[in-house]
Amino acid sequence: MMTLVFEQALNGVQLGVLLFLLAAGLTLVFGIMNFVNLAHGSLYMVGAYFAATFIPWSGSFIVGALLALAATAAVGMALEVLIFRRLYHRDHMDQVLATFGLILFFNELVLMVWGPAGLSIAVPSWLVGQVNIIPGVPYPAYRLAVLVTGLAAAAFLYVLVSRTRTGMRIRAGASDQQMAQALGVDIKLLFTGIVGLGAALAALAGLLAAPLRSVYAGMGEDILVLAFVVVVIGGIGSIRGAFVAALGVGLIDTVGRAFLPRVLDALLSDQIADAVAPALSTTLIYLTMVVVLAIRPRGLFPAPGQ
Amino acid sequence: MTPTTPASRWAIALLIALAAAPVFSALAGQTFYVFLLSKMMILALAGVSLNWILGYGNMPSFGHAGFLGIGAYSVAIMSMRAAEAQGGWLATAFVQLPIATLAAAIAAIIIGAVSLRTRGVYFIMITLAFGQMLFSLGVALEPLGGDDGMTLPMYSTLGPADLSSGPVLYYVVLGLLVLALAGSHRLMQSPFGAVIRGAKSNETRLEALGVPTYRYRLAAFALAGAVCGLAGALLANQGGYVSPALAAWTHSAELVVIVLLGGAGTLFGPLFGALAVVGLEEILSQLTEHWRIIFGPILILVVLANRGGISGLFRARTNV
């Protein structure tokens, strides 16, 4: 039983880490440019498709993954230059409409380029198998690698934003665009770079998730809503909030699905428990979000100025 | 908007053409268009309801399709019971449509009561989450087909006929759409509408004047949910089928597209929007099965060139 709890908790953290990679880009772009990007899920999908193409082509998981990150970042930056920057000062609903158009475009594009069948990425040979994290508790090596990579990316992002000169410019751009510009920060370039960074993080999430799930058109929409839930619970614009909320949502979702049916079984009659458990465990994270927003309408860590 | 603007003249001409359409399509032997136009008008009805909160009020809901789902599933459940009893009072549209509407209204009151505590993007996101919650509920409802949904065991009956008949459904939908548009006009001219529109431009001032804006906004949200539930009940009969996809967030996004494309906060905007979306989808899918690759960029161009949707186009022309 303890082993199972431990394993499910790790799975929860791993989902949380993936959600954080997606949510970080969303919350950065929203917090700094005041831009709602529904097409962020498309970048997650495009990243996974690129990886599914580049990994077999290069023959190396690492090389293919790096190529996919760079290519997706380039797609993101092209979108910023062509479309996003014209929408920063527009109504949120206009942004939503335009980026919804992008979702339709990208879903159809991957169908045309890669076909309707969907792709898969194999777990790299050096990560096949199980490792004992603590003696007697085996855990798939690849899942552990996902967890470590995600945490490393989170640490990188933290250092980048709060400890480097670039990060200082990002924070300056977030708190006062005009003043930052007047002091010589190239805001346009900075914004393009932020979208590129967000796109690369989304692609990382997509390609890390690919061997565990599969690569298909529309894969971005399912997870995008979870990423938005994370961003909102954490407080829009707050990276720290996104991190805490992502781990929370990952844990609640995974552990809820695994254990809620048992808890309900113990508490209620079998018939009621069987009827309620699936509905409750799939809606648990939305309920969490509703409760958080009912108590704190601006999320757990509201970013100043939002 | 008064009924003499160019947009409203076009809209009234369109409604008259819609009233005559089944006769012509029957003469031409093209009954498919009756089916397609019924769907268009049902989406227009859902769009009209979304326009009350998204267009006139400052409530950009992104989970509106959830109410379509509630309406459609209400009909599905009642028609299952009615099929078991082989008819009876539960089978008639006069019972099914009001109950579907009421169910959506109750859900909208609960969802609105929580969501309206938030503002702006938080409101978009919390309504999105509620919509997704209803979607997952649909997926979890195994007795109703779960993920795949289910075929209606019987259609809502209407006297001797039922809503499986194309023309019957068509005129029921057209009648309800005209009622909703007339109601929309009256509503937004009323003191209630003034509060809803006023809360969009300056809620703080209204609060200072002693107007309980929260209650008004909640009432508008509930009304919009109710009418969208009615549209869902009609949609179940139009397709003869319900599935969780009705409530998916991408479907909510389509409703938002209909309202924004037509012109948010204009009386006939949702009608133009629904016609444009369903029409474009039909025309583009004749050209290529990958019609979304054209439709997506059209949406982006509309936003980039945006001056108030299709209704705005009429306005721009008269101003020249």
C-alpha cells in the first residue's frame, strides 16, 4: 500500500512538472504582455511532432529533442512577430479568437503533414527499465527522467528570471513597459524572446510526454485547459504560483483518480460509490480551482499590478 | 440598435428568406439545406444568449457550450424514460424543452454565482473550467454512452408530429430564434438591459449609485444559460444524438467565434455570425477536407482587421 501511495505521488509530481512547463510559458506571456494565448497547446503539439520526426532522423533522443526545441521556439517567435504583437493592446476576447484560429490551423496542418494516424516516440534505450528509488520500490526510469528534467527546467527558469540580467529586463518589462523601454530595453526583441522561451518550454513538455502518451492532432487542447487551471490557481503572471499550483494539480488529479474510488467505497454504499467516483475524480481539479477562486479570486500568489 | 439600420434591414431580409427557404428547398429536392439551416439557427440562438453576457455585459464566458450540453442531455434522459414508457407526457416537446431550459438555468445560477466573483481573464478561465467540468461529467456518465455519447431513443413529440421531421424542427427553431431576437431587443432597451450595459462600461459608478450589479449580472448569466440550454435541447433533436463533445471547450470557443465574428453587443450579430460560420464551413469543406487550414487564418485576419464583426462592416459602409 505504501509503495502504491509513493508511486502515485511520484506520478502526480511528474504530471505536475509537465503542467508547470506549459503553464510557465502561459503565465509569462500573460503576466508580461497581457496576452491570452490559446495556441500554447498547439506549440506543445508541434514540439511533440517535431521530436517524433527529428529523433528517428538524427538517431539520438537528445539531439532530436534539442532540434525540436529550437524549431518550436522558432515557430513561436515567428507567430509573435507576425500575429501576437499586433494583439497585445487588444481586448482579451480578440486574442482568444485569433489564437483559436491558430489552433484550428495547426491541428489541420499536422494532419496534412504527418497524416491522421498519430505518431509515437520510443523511450530511449538507456532509459528503458526500472530503477529502485528507495530499496524495494521500483519506478520506471523514463518517468523519473521526466521528473528530473522538468525540475531542472524549473530551476533554470527561476535562475534566469531572478538572477540574470535578461531576467531583470523581463521583470522590468512586466512591471513598467514604457519605463523599461525608455531606459534602453529593446521591448520588441524581449517580447519575441519570451514567446520563444515559452514555446521551447511547451515543446519540452510535449516531447517529454510523448513516450508516455501519444502524439496526435488536438493533443494540445486536452492539456491546455489543465495548464490554464494551473495558471489561474497560481495567480496569473506568477511563476512561483504556477509551480506550486502545477504540483498541487498534478498530485490532486493523479492521487484523486487512484484513491478516491476506494475512499468513497469505504464511506458510501457500493452502488452510489460506483456511480459517483468516476465523475468526482475527473472533476476534482476543476472543483479545486472553483474553491480556490471562490476564496481567493486572483489565485494563490496574485502578481502585483495584474 | 434601432430596427432601421442597414444591419437590421439585412437581418430582417435574412429572416424572411429563412422563413421561405424550406419551401424552395423542397421544390428543388435539396432537403439537406433545411437540416443545415436548422443547425445554423440553433447556433444563432445559442449565440444570441451568449451575446447578452459576452457582448452587452462584461462577462466573457468561455464555458457556454456547457449549457448546450445540459440542455441536450436533459432531452436525452427524458427521451430514454419516455421510450421505456413508450411515449407519455415526458415525450412531448412542451415538457422536454422547458425542463431542459430550467435545468440549464439552475446550473447557470450556481456557475454564475461563483464565477461572477472574478473579473477579466479569471472569469474567462473559471467559466472555461466549469464548462470542462460539465464535459468530464458527460464523459463519466456511462449509462448515457460516456465518451461516445448516445443516439436519442425517441425525438421530442409535438402533437401528432415530432422533431425528427426536418420542416417541423426548422419552423420551431425559426420561431424560437425570432422570439429570442425580439426578446433581446426588448431586454436591452429595458432598465435591466441598461444596468447590464452600464456594468460593462463602469460598474463602480453603478455600485456607487446603489445598483446591486452582482444580482443583475447573475440574472443575465442565468437567462443566457437557460436560453443556451433550450438551444441544446433543439440541437439534440437536430442531430438525433448527444455526446460530451457538445460541452467541450472548443465548442464554447465556436460560440464565441459566432458572437465576435457577427459583432459582439449588436442585436443581429449572432445571426450573421452563425450564418458566416456554418456557411464558411460548408463552402470551404466543399473545396477541401482540410477546410480548417483556411478557416483558422480567416479568423485571425478578421481579428487583425477587426472593426466590430460583420455588423461593424455595415456600420463602416454607412459612415463613408
